[in-house]
Amino acid sequence: MQAVMYILKYLVFPGFVFSAAVGLLTTWVDRKVTARVQYRVGPPWYQPFADTVKLFGKEVIVPAGARWTGFLLMPVVGLAAATLASTILWLVNLNPATSFVGDTIVTLYIMTIPAIALIIGGSASGNPLGALGASREMKLLFAYELPLVIAVLTTIVKVGSFSFEKILVYQEYNGAMLGSVSGVIAFIVAILCAQAKLGFVPFDIAEAETEIAGGTHIEYSGAPLAIVRLNTAIMYLVMPLFIITMFWGGVTFVGWRILTSILKYVAIVVIMVLIKNTNPRVRIDHAVRFFWGPMFALSAVAMILAALGY
Amino acid sequence: MSLSLKALKKSPWVFHVNTGACNNCDIEILDCLTPRFDVERFGVVLVGSIRHADVLLISGPLTQNCLPRLRRVYDAAPKPIKVVAFGACGCRCGIFRDAYNTVGPIDKYIPVDAYIPGCPPKPETIISGIVKVLNTL
């Protein structure tokens, strides 16, 4: 029985079906806000769903030079990992008792798998631009993981525990991490790292539609492309949720706090969309220097402040 | 009509190929994405890779060097794909009809579903053409 419940949780709520629906709605918010920033009207709310359904009906092409195992399997692996991260985060937020020791670290690990899947998929596509995108994605992964982990460590040092439960309970009694100096600094670093993790401008170097024609996505068509896009949509749900859990007291579906939870989520999404819309794409060496220089320094300062109790 | 075809009508992704056009048509295509016309309202997006496309928008009179490339692009497209010949040159080679390096028009080599005439076509004409080609699905 227990196993069936877990599988249901993974596949339906709060796992795949729920995460995909909310993630796709989030990509709509992204496109709509982008359109309003540019004085356009923007697509209707069902646009991401129409895109996904359409892609599942299209022809699937495996290029002659591609290795089909890596090319077709990797989107599925990435989707499974993104769904797992989403399931863990939702379960912990809805019922902190489901937390286990070190689940922050597990989640951090799982959240890198979609990027690694894209790297392997892009390299397996047999397209030079795909390989270029994959190599850039890899460099970007090395660049943003360091400050992101240290930003997360800030909260862990402050709370003194590796489990989401302790972090949520601590923030319940002592106020959100955002109320402290170290929390604010780590929050800013985490938002910028999320920007790179989701492949948004200014760090969309690996996908760069106008420069390398989609990079790692270039050879995907039909159903695999739909899965890659679902993957991004779910990560779009996971990253803000992770940041809220770590720095802003988590989300809950109980009573009036459901409203503040949704507001927190939408606020973080809108911040990310605004960063996306007001910046040009940077070069990969700029991105690496940015993350290993100023961002690393900022997050290190945040961690030292947290250790000193600020 | 199947569900995925219905969805295709709501989200046609366009890939644009220039086969030797003078760039005027290409500027008009970008006009459709500006606030005044905003074709993203109807789900139309310009994509960077032919593998993502549902509509192949071809401008230009088709020069000798472009012909093999155009054939490859058409073969690389995931079906179902709709082909739209764009501008006076795309439809009937325009003023380049008698040029030594023009081998067009496009519909001599690949099946074309719609023609959007004009030099260059107005954005209104482009939107009307896209609607008509989607109605042939």
C-alpha cells in the first residue's frame, strides 16, 4: 500500500501531473509578463498546453549522425529527476514530517540532473551546434553550482541542520531568512544562480536561439522536444519553490496563508522574468567570471555573516 | 480533427528561410512580432531550428546555390509541415525572373501550401496568409 501511495504521489499529486500543469502555467506567466514589458498583448493562458499537445503529435526525427539511446533517453531522465525534485519539495512543504536527514543535499544533487541530461542529449545529437550548446551548458553548470551551494549553506549554517523540516520550523519561529543580512545576500545570489540554472537571459548561453539556433535543443523534434520543454517548465516550478523553502519560510495550503504562498511564488517568478527582460546575453567567459568572482565572494560573505549570527 | 492538429492551429511555430531575397521581406516578417501586430497572441513564434517548425516561410526568388539547401531544410522538417511562399519573389521570382542565377519559383521544387504576394507583403497580408494556411489543415 505504502509503495502505491508513493507512486501515486510521484505521478499525480504533487508529482508529475500537478508539477507539469503548474510549471506550464508558470511559463505562460513568463511569456505574458515578457509581452507586457514589451507593450505587447501576449499569448492566451492555454498557449503552453497547446504547444505541448501539438509537439506530441509531430513526427519524431532522430538525425543520421545521432546516437539514439542517449538522444532519446536523456529527456526522459531529466524529466524524471525534475519531477522527483518537485515531489520532494512539495511534500516537505505540505507536511514537514516527510523530511529526511540531508534532503537539502539530495535535492541539490537531483536538481543538477536535468542539466546533465541536456548536456548528454546535446552531445548525442550529432550536431556541431548541439555539441557547442552542451559544452557551454557544462561550463555554466560548473560556474553557478559553487555560489548556489554556498548560498544554500548559509541557511544551513544559520539553522544548524541539513533537513528541510528543521529549516522550515526554524523560519516559522525566528522569522524568514530574508529578515537577516546574510539571508538577503544569499537570496540575491540564489536568484541569479536560478536564472542560470533555468537557462534564462542573461545566462541563456547554452540555448541561445538567435546565436546557435537552440544549442542543446537544436535536433529535438516532436515528443522529445515536448519532454525537454516540460522539463524546463517543471524546473521553473522547482527553483522558485526551493528558494522560497530555503529563504522565505516555505509555502503552505492551509487557510489564508495559501494566498501569501502564491504571492511569494509569483513575486520570485516576476523578479526572474524582469531580470530576463532587462539584460542582454553575456558570453560564457563573462558568466564563469561573474559566478566565480563577485557571486562567490558575496555568498562567502553571507556564509561568514551567518556563522557570526547576523 | 484530431487533438494534436487542433493544437497545431493554436501554436504554429515558424521557421524562416531566405533564398536570395533582398531582405525587405525579412524586415516585414519582424514587423509582425512588434507590439502593433503581435502575432504571439495567436501562438505564432519564430524558432531557430527547422526541427521545431510547423510552418516553413520561404522568401526570395530561389538562387542556384540556395536550391540544394532549401531541399535539405524541407527534408529535415518534421511532418506535418506547411510551406508558405513569401513575397513577389517567393511566389513568381519577381524582378529576378530572368536573372542568370535564378532557378525558381519555389513551387517548382517543393510543394507550396500558400502564397503571400506583395513587394514586400504588408503585415496584415502576412497574418491573413497564415490564417488561410492553417485553415487548410
